[in-house]
Amino acid sequence: MGKFVECVPNFSEGRDLAKINAIVDAARSVPGVLVLDVEKDADHNRTVLTFIAPVETAADAMFAVTKKASQLIDLNVHKGEHPRMGATDVAPFIPIMDSTIEDCIKLAEAAGERIGRELQIPVYLYDRAAKFEHRKDLAKVRKGQFEGLREVIGKDPERVPDFGPNHIHPTAGAMAVGARNQIVNFNVNLNTTDMEFAKMLAKKIRTSGGGLPALRAKEIFLESKGQVQMSTVLTDYKTTSVKRVLDEMKKDLDPKGIAITGTELIGLTTQDAITDYAAEALNVQGFDKNTQVLETKLLKLLSSWQSGANLFIDALANTDPTPGGGSAGAVNGAMGCALGQMAIGISLKSKKLDEAKKPALRELHARLGEHKAALQGCVAEDSASFDKFMEAMKLPKDNPERKVKMQAALKYAAEVPLKTARLSCEALAGLTVCGGSVSAQVMSDYRSARYQLEAAIRCAAENVFINAEGLEDKAAAEKLVAEVKGYLAAFEPVKA
């Protein structure tokens, strides 16, 4: 299984749905990205987007959403309860599955450098990616917010950004890009309007005020509910748990008769934090969450690459129309790129390899990774294209939109495998050129990679042909068919 990271950018917009959707769509446009959650809050005027992406394209995805947010959000007119200094305010990379915090630090540096250079937004590296001790704490990085930073940047040596210009972006502000481990964003709504008490409580429980370790806390007044909210961040939920935060707050709430009217978990929350709370609250003795939680056991079994492969193969074997040949072709292409990466990666370690050949091989290795991620996206996209066609078919026959939507879905169903063919052909061309540099020990893997890519092109072509056949726009159909035939003619079969 390839390496993935979790990305949780926060945007200073929680009310305009059109803007929020445009930002989310920017993430989806990057190969391999899977959007998991979009959390909007009108009082905070903030959106938390959670997506996962392959290590190869995660920095591109973070750049894409930052660029879109900078085009749509003007901090000069932004008002909200949550502290902020940027249109994209904070952009953390978080290790999941097989990725590491070191992977995330490299991604933060790559994304930050590009954002600063191309978008002219000052970028501060924070948390595990921080270059300076005082920038590990996000609150210190964001001190003064947009308006305050605008006055001191360029004057205060301690506020010189890690990347980008030493002045504020006029509308998008500045941003923090970092690498961190999983955190829990936990809000507690209180049946009171007493902000002075809330301010005292927040200072008392947070780490910086001498309270609980690994805890940030800030008082916020919710206009829509007419009550105070204690907004907390558990930066290490294993050190300070959700239950411990609540217990500490109740020490001051109960004597005043202030009730907790509800709590909120913002964005996605790790299952461990919830399980830990349940075990603590129930005082369960001898509980082992790794062996006694059904879903955890199942996830461990299903997350192996063998199980994943078997699930897809079984899905192909059933009588459902999806996944079908188009998805299988995309899988072939992704496997061909992955095998090619392996063969090149091992060849690069060979002491016999000419140093002059290494730069081109490294470039191809990176490009194959990008193509692999894009082809992985085509697997689901191909099934989705067929589903769109079936949805159109279900419309009443007397509905004037039925035919238009069916034709549009057919065209899309031809365009997706065409994309698979194009990506596979590009990957195959790269592998063909570098054949003379591949180590003999991985020559079988190299050839297998090319076989997989050939199969991907042929499978994709068949799906282009059958869907283009149903198009009434014959000029568009001919164009699709001509392009895929070009990909079929562009490669020579691998010779053993």
C-alpha cells in the first residue's frame, strides 16, 4: 500500500457555501485526493477541510486549496470568533498509515516554499516542521492575527516568515504550514453569557496558564446560541484526555451551577480518543482497545494489501456492473507505475549505475508516482461515470433532460478511460526510454510494469470505443476514438 498523509487545512470562511465548495473542489482536482470531511461553522466563520492524499501529491493538493482560498477570501472584510491570520489560516500535514512525521515535515517545507514563491503569501513553519523553537506553538505564530501581523511584519525580526515575502498579502494575509500528530478539536458549550468567567476558566485549564498539559483553550461567545463556548485543542490526547478536560472544567462549573449544554468534536477525530473517553467514563477494568473493539480488529485485517487486492478482485467477479473493465484498466495502469517505481528505485541504489543517468531516473520515479496517484483516482472515477449514466436512465422517458444527461454521462464515461490510456501511455513511454538503466536483478519487474501499462491502454481503449459508439455527437465520438487509437499505436509490445 502506498504512503498517504492526512491534510487538515483551515479556511477563514464558514458562511458562503459557494466559496467553500470551490475550495473543496480544488482539493478534489488533484490526483489521489480523497475528501473525508468538511466542517463549517458560521459563528467561527471558519471551515475545516480534511482529506487524505498520496505523499506524491499531498503538497500539490495543499497548494491548490491555498491558491483557491486566496482568490476567494478577503481578510479585510472577514469577521469571526476564531483567531486567524490567513485566508488559509493553518495547513498541517499529519502522518497516517505508513507515512511518518519526517514525510510530513518534507511536505510542509515543499508546500510552504511553493506557496510563498508563487502566491506571495508569507508562510511560517510550525509544530514539528518549525525551524525555530518559538514557532512550534501555533498560538505564538498567529499572535496579533491578520491585523496585528500586518503592522509588525517587515519590522520585527522575529516575524520574518520562513517562505514568501516579508510583508503581508493584502487580502490572503499569512499562513502557518506544519507537520503534527493527531489532535482533538473539542468544544464545550456552556449555559452562561459570563465572558469574564469564561476567560478566567480558559486561562486556568490551558497549558500556558499553568493548567493541563498539551491543552489549548479559548473562550468564545456564540451569537447564534447566545452562550459561551470553551474552544479547546488537545494537542496530545494521550496525555490529556477528553474526559480529563471535562472533569477539570466541572471543578469551576459545578459550584456556579453552570451546565454544559452540549459538546462538539470539530473535523475528524481519532477513534482512540473516543474509545479512551468511554473506557475512562465507564471505569472499565483491564480493557484493551486494540483487541476488544470489533471495528479495530476488522480494520487491521482489511487494511493489509492482500485483503485490499482480494476485495477488488471479488468486486470484479460479482454481477454488478461496477467496477468493470474501465476500473480494471486503471488498476493495471497504477500497478504498472508502482512496479516501475520499484524497479527504478532499486536501480538507483546500484553502485554500478552511471551517476549521469541518476537525475533522469529520479525525475521519472517522481513522475511515475504522480501518474500512479492519478490512475488510482481513475479507478473510482470510472465506476462513478457509469453510475451517472444509470442515474440519467432512471429519469422518466418524457423528461426532456433525460436524453441530454444520458449523452453527457456517456461522454464522461468515454473521457475517463481515455484519461487512463493517456496516463498509462505517458508512463510506458518513460519506462521504455530508461530500459537500459534498469538493474538486471529487477528486469522481470521492469518488464511486468510495461506489460501492466500495455494492458491498461488496451482495456481503456475498449471502454472508450463502446461508450463513444453511443454518442450522438459523432464529431466528439470520432475525436475520442482517434485519440485513444493514437495511444494504442504509440507503444511497441514488450519483447522478452
